Amino acid sequence: MQKLAVIGDEHLVLAYRMLGAETYVAHTAEEMMEILKELLEREDIGVILVARDLVEPVMEDFSQIASRVKPPIVSILPTMKAPGEPVDMRKLLMKALGVGG
């Protein structure tokens, strides 16, 4: 079974941990990128959500990683510090399962 992983600050990951996601705390964009690279190597991770405020300083590098075709699917998660478009979890999950695009 594929797992959901979330990378963000202490407050963001707490909510997702309570929902059953694997969570990782990162305080800087560099920490986030290290965690992300480790998660990309795991076969049990299907979707990785990363807090937008951690992504913005390294958007170009992150976009290259997120545009990969093979799982896990990587997406940006809006936060209070860096709002944005809501994540369409259904679309992400369908893509991770290989039945949607």
C-alpha cells in the first residue's frame, strides 16, 4: 500500500500525522530538499506533499523533481505563510495509482 508523506513545519505536519500520513519537519528549503530526495527513493511512498513556503526559495529545482512521471507524485501544499491553489487530492491519488493524469 502506498503512503502519503508530508514535509513542512511542526504545525502543518501535526495535522497530517493525526490523519495517518508520514510526516517530516523541515525548517529550511535545504532540509526539505534532503528529505524529499530520500523519500523519492522509497517504493512505499505514493504521494509527497511539501509546504509551499519551503518550496518557494528552491522552486526551479523543486519543479524539476515534481515534474517526474513515475511515482511518487510530488505536489506543493499551500500554507498560512504561503497560500496558493488548494491541492486536488483526488487527482493526485488517481495519478499515484496510475489511473488518472
